[in-house]
Amino acid sequence: MRISWLLEITNVLNYRNTQIVNPVTGRAYEAGDNVPQNWRDPRFVDPRDPRSSNLPPDDPARYLAPRHFLTGVSIGF
């Protein structure tokens, strides 16, 4: 019989890797940053604006996945 244990860790240091870059600043959007004309600026929200249903620039998807732990056990006969 053979038993093995697996541990897989991604993003060990929990570094916030930018996925959606703010073209004005060159990094992920942070509150108060300037945004391009075609983005909805959360500092000036107009309820009559048809773009108000779009995701805001501070969407959590602007960063890649945080730290993940995956563990498993394999048993072979």
C-alpha cells in the first residue's frame, strides 16, 4: 500500500497582481485615482447615466486570485 500527501500553494506571499490596469496611472485602480473618459468615474455618479449599470473600476476582479491552499491524499493499493 502506498499513501501520499499533496500540498499545492499558489501566490504564497499573497501579492496583489494587477489584472485590470488603469491606463491613466499604470497600476490597478485605487479610490480617488483619475480614470479615462470611457470609464465610469465613481467620484461623479449620475443616476441618469446609462453607463451606471457597468461594474465600477474598484471591482475586486482587478487583481488576480489571492493565496490558495490545495491539499489532498492519495492511497494506492
